[in-house]
Amino acid sequence: MSIKKRLETFRNYMSEKEIELSLIWEPDNQYYLSGFRAISYSRPIVTLISHDQTELIVPGLEEVHAAEKANVDKLYVYFEQIDMRHREVSYLDHLSKLLKTYPFGTKLGVEVEVLPSSVYLFLKQLGFELVDIGQKVVNMRAIKDEYEIERLKVAGKLSDYALDESLRHARVGISELEFDSCGDRLLLGIASKDYPEEIVGYEDWTCSGVKRSEKPHLYSSTRKFEDGDVVIHSRQVWFNGYRAENERTFFVGQPSEKQKDLLKLAVEAQQVGMDMIRPGITAKEVDLASYEVFNKAGYGEYVNHRVGHGLGLSEHEEPYLRFDNELVLQEGMVYTIEPGIYVPGLGGYRHSDTVILTKSGSYSITHYPRGIDSLIF
Amino acid sequence: MSIKKRLETFRNYMSEKEIELSLIWEPDNQYYLSGFRAISYSRPIVTLISHDQTELIVPGLEEVHAAEKANVDKLYVYFEQIDMRHREVSYLDHLSKLLKTYPFGTKLGVEVEVLPSSVYLFLKQLGFELVDIGQKVVNMRAIKDEYEIERLKVAGKLSDYALDESLRHARVGISELEFDSCGDRLLLGIASKDYPEEIVGYEDWTCSGVKRSEKPHLYSSTRKFEDGDVVIHSRQVWFNGYRAENERTFFVGQPSEKQKDLLKLAVEAQQVGMDMIRPGITAKEVDLASYEVFNKAGYGEYVNHRVGHGLGLSEHEEPYLRFDNELVLQEGMVYTIEPGIYVPGLGGYRHSDTVILTKSGSYSITHYPRGIDSLIF
């Protein structure tokens, strides 16, 4: 992972905008720029990037971890045990000390879309001029390098194994959560064998039956599959932080002709999107092309989300494939293609695959069959 | 779940502080005050609470879900498909409309510790006086009612099953992630049988071996257990949103005498904390009592985190059991008790149990044995 190169690009941007220092708050952005990620929750971690050095503020329980993993020049630790009461006991103690060396009116880069307002106000009060650098990091992260693409491919492969294994267990009486866990278990076994000492994770959501699949996103529940259910199974797998998404709509038992048609339509809309996405096309063109498939068939009103989102370190990454996004797509971008329709009384229909843009086109890193013949159990 | 009663309490606070309207951003706070929670990621959801009504702004793909689940008076939807381009296409479109009816200088309650600064600035620009209501919601959420405690107990029970099942699979050669998944699978099976059509979730982290367990928190990896490993297995299970935490330190093969002593010390420190916690005691007293056990034994310097955190809808909830927290504990509070030491070359030692404060004492909702005889595999 070329942290050095990323920092160079980021610092060039800071120079251009006359930003002296940037404060990075968002965990995935911190990982991107420092290589360090922790399970943090209630204990803030802060990365500071100046033109000369990078600094990291962590809670005591992350000291050893950060010393080992973080690509930073300086590490500051705050404590939460009584014997350290005369030292720093909050990240703000460090931040105050580090920031007071800068003169009034210094330009400080922050992620305004993410930074909590209490921290924003704290920085403002110290006399900084606050400037957004969030969009720059979004734009940098949107273009994946070779290292990132290799990790995404592994995630895609593992998600295929998991999807296949869960689908082998699709039957009346299995609950959504049990169905999910079949695939999880297999993927963890394969990952443990093939990729020793790496971080692998996953998240699944399954909406089974007409009533639940009418809603595009729900947490999996203990509801059991019933005969005739249409089911949307949604899955993300990450390998060392990089995520692939893999979703299939399938039937438990025989669907009606109408339901078959709806799934075929969703596959067609997805294929049109996958055929269209490539460098030089705008984000909105991909969205509109898929939408038009539904619309022409008379189902436009049952579309309620964009055709896809960026993917990488976060579950959803900007920029989005949305009807009003004029962005011109580039090589190295990664997108889900997942047009869907949700029809009252008939259920929801959506596959999602993850595609990587090449110089002249794109390819999918998820491969489970999409045709209806493979999706009736 | 008594949303009505919660809103009443919250509105009384708003009256007291002369707050006309509150904007709730944090998902768990929204769930607490409206009963609605979605997988949202990149699509903001906003809850507005005035003295007369509650309003909810959701993206199109959550419309059906929100109409079904949200205890609110009005629902506003924003869209992301081209045929809706003349309607609201961002949550800000709704927010602008809804907020412009309020006169300049109106007091608006926001969660300053959570609300993104971009939203804060947007609200400020509309002429509102922004006041923090985050701490009030924290305080309300800290005291659990009967409904919440019932859910926590189920979560505790499921976590015990899962912990037991994972520990049955502790052996040389199993990876951390495979070890986790044994318990996950069992708990999902039991939940599917005993609690139909409910939402259940879990999260595990396992740090195996001296090197990894020296760090209190790490994501589980594909590292395989080795003979002589000390392992910290950490697990949260949630049942309809309410979380129990259950952690055990154990050995794969025979530990050294020194390691046995360290685990015994951690158990003793935990027992002291569990014996002490009750209404009327301050948060810091619990922390200091457990710390003193380590300190007296000469291990104070190897403590690097507080003794426990609040628990409920979020992974970690304020207020914390920390050396500098003077808060007097009350009936209905829920805490983890999890003192730990992390000794270079010898590994980490920490059990965590979840306790609920009663009128005169407390009881644990997690029950796996804590003694060393039960924890060598």
C-alpha cells in the first residue's frame, strides 16, 4: 500500500489550497492515509497531516497496536487510568498542545461532512480557518491502485464461495440468519486456509418473502423461508479492509410467471448497466440506461434507488451512479451495479455485482450465475 | 417500548431549555425516540421532534419500511430516480422547507458530539440558535426500562450459548475467525428456533497468542491457534437492538504458572468490580476498586483501559466507569465489568460480563464460568 504516494498527492493538494495542516477523523480515511485502523467506538483517534510530518493520537489501549501498524512520524497516547492523571487523559489534551503552535488564522483542512460539530467548534475557537478536504480524499480513494484491486479481487472470490454455499442451503424452514451463516462459515474456512494471518470480514442481509423483499434493505431476521418465497440475499465480504458486494435474488419453490418476468427484467437492467460502464461515460448515463429498461417495461415507478455506489474501504463510497451525477468515470473506479424494482404484492428483484473499470471497459469480480434457471431452489 | 413516555420526558427537557425543535441524527438515538432503524450508510435519515409532532425524513428505498415501523406523525421521502427530479432529491430539500417556518433565533436542539459539521453549519446559516441535547438523550438511554432489560437478558443468554459453543471448538489449528463462527452459527440456530421473526446480530473479536492478546482490541484474523496460546475472545450479541457483552480469556494447552496467576488476578479484579457496583456508588469507585487489585499485585502499569462501559443499543454507551467520573450510579443502568492487564511477553487477561443495576445491587446477564479450571482447552 503506497501510503507515501498518497500523502504526496494529498500534500500537493494542501499546498495548492494553502492548507498548513489537515485533521483526519473518518476511520477509513485514516486507514487510507496512515495504514492504521482500530476498533475504536467511544475513544477518538485523530490523524494530523502537515507538510513535514504525520501525527497520530490514540487511546492507551491502542498504543502497542499503533506503534506496530501506523505509518506515522509521531504517536501520542492519552490515558484512562488513575496513575496517568497528570498526563493527557483525552485526545483533546494532545490536540490543544499540538495545535497551539499554529498562528491565528492558519488554514486547517477538515472533513466537514464527517467531523462532529463539537470538534469543529473546538478547532474554530482555537482560531483556525477551516477548509474542507473531505472531497479530495473521496476523489483520491475513488481511484484504486493495483494493491487495492488485488485485495478487492480476493474479496470478490470469497464472496462467490459464500454466496454459493448459502444458496446450497436455500430451503423451506431455514431462517434468514441461518441461511447467511452457512456461507459465512465456508468463507472463513477457505480464508483461513488460503490467506493466513489476514483480516477478513463479512456482512449479510437477507429479505425473504414478498413483504420483506419489498424493502430493499433490512437486517436479517429469524424469519424462516416459506414455499414460494422470493428472497434478496445481500452480502459484502472484505479482505484487509477492501470490500466486494455480491447479491442475488432467488426463489424458494416455484415463482409465478409474473415473478419470473420481474427477475428477468432486473437481470436485463443490470446487464445494460454492466455493458455501459467504462471510462469516459458519466455516472448518470449508467443509472439512466438501467432505469430505462424498467421504465420501458412499465415498472419505472417501482424503482426507488440509484443503480450503484462506489466500493472499497467503506460499504458505500462516493461518487454514486445517480441520475444527477455528471461525473465522468475513470479507470480504477469500482462500482456495484444493482438496479432493482420493488413491486407491492410481488416482492423485490435486484442482483448486485462489483465491477472494476479498466482502460477501455470493465470486468466483474463477482461471478455467481444471474439467470433464473440457477436461482430457483 | 414506550416511545410515548420517552418523548414526554424529552419534551419536558426541551420546554425547560426553551428548545422549540430538536433534530436527531444519531441512528441509535433515532431508534430510541422513534422505533425506526434502517441500514442507511450514505443516505441520511433525520428525525425532528417539536412539541406537537415528530417528523421523519427518509430516502425513497426506506419509505415502505418507515411507514411500517416508525412511530412518527409525519413521513417525508427524498428520491434518487430521474422521474422524481422535480420533487425532493436530498434530505436537505425537506429540511430547508420544514425549518424555514421557524423564526430567526429559534432554539434548535442538536447532538453536537455527533452531528456532522456540514449539517451544523447548514442549520446555523438558517438562523437557528443551536443547543446541545445529546447529553440528555445519553442520560435517558442510560436508565433501561423493563422492556429493554428483557431484551438485554435474551441477548445475554444467546451470548452464553455462543461462547460455550466456540470454546468447545478451541484447539490447535482452528483460526480465530473459524472459532468465532462456531458460536455464531449455534446462536443463530437457537434464536431462529426460540425467537421467530426477530432481529438478532453479533460481533466477535478474538486475539490469540501472546503477541495479539497484548492488544486489547483487534479484528479477528485467520491466524490459527497454537499450543500454549493465551486467547481473549470478545463477543457482543444483540436482540432487537439491545446488546450484551461476554468475553473470556482462555488457554489452548497448558499455560505457565505466571500466566495462570495473571488470569486469576484478572478474575479477582473483575469480582471486586462486580461486588462493588450498585446504586449510590460513583462510576470512579468501581474503576478504582478493580484497578487497585492489579496495582497491589504490582501490575498497575499494565492496565490501559477503564473497567467498563455502558451498554444497550450501542456497542459502548456513556457514562463510563472511569477513574475521573464522579457520576452516582442508579438502578436500571447496564455496564460491562472488564478490567484487564496486558503484559509484554505474557499476553492479555480480561473477562467481560454485563451487569444490570437493581434497586440495591446488581446481577450479571452473562454466566460463562470464569475460573481457570474451566478455561484451559
